[in-house]
Amino acid sequence: MTATADLAIRMARATFNRALADANLSAIGPLLAPNVVLVAGTDSALITGRKAQLIAWKREFAAKERLIYTRTPDTILVSPVEPIAMEQGHWQGVATGSGAMLASGTYSAKWREMGGAWMIEAELFLTLA
């Protein structure tokens, strides 16, 4: 199950990254658990719940000079006793207009398999640059 879960989570992350690049809210929603929690990297803003996160992404997508965020997993550790996993990696935010990287750092994400699909339960970001 570990290799299958690892691949499924990496594919879900790639789908999430594509949805961010394409400003596709409908693709993001199914990847988020209903009570998902996001702790932002710079100001530690807390965004709780799928609906709140989708509202935040909608606002981000409407920005005149928006950033495209990409999360790149370095490791995924799948629990042998529960349908959960921890993803750790690095992220970056690139300006759509100039292509300049304006922010980057590390992150951790907790995933849970629900109804045969892996969903993000929590993400924690640290801004390093």
C-alpha cells in the first residue's frame, strides 16, 4: 500500500499545483478535506475549512499581480497503521507577470485517504526567502 499511496499523493499534489497555476477552484475543492487547516508561511494566517480556503484562493486568483504557488514534495511518509501520510517538501511563489520568484520555503502536509481518495487535512508553510 505504501508505494500506491505515495504515488496517489504525488499525483494529487500535481493536480493541486496545476489547479493553482490554472486558477481552477473546482479542481482544488475535491483535494481538500472538509475541515482542512492551512497555516500560511509569512504571517501565520490560519485558514480553517474547505470553504474558507476556496474563498482565499478565489481572492488570490483575482489579484492583478498574482503569484503561482508550486509545492514540490521531497518525502512522503505513509502510516502503516492508519490511512494517513505526511508530505514534506519545498514551495515557491512565482509572479505571473515577470516570472520572478518572490517567495519560497518549506512545507509539511498531512493527507488522509477518505472514500478511496487522498485529501489534504493540514498544511503548514515556512517562508525562507
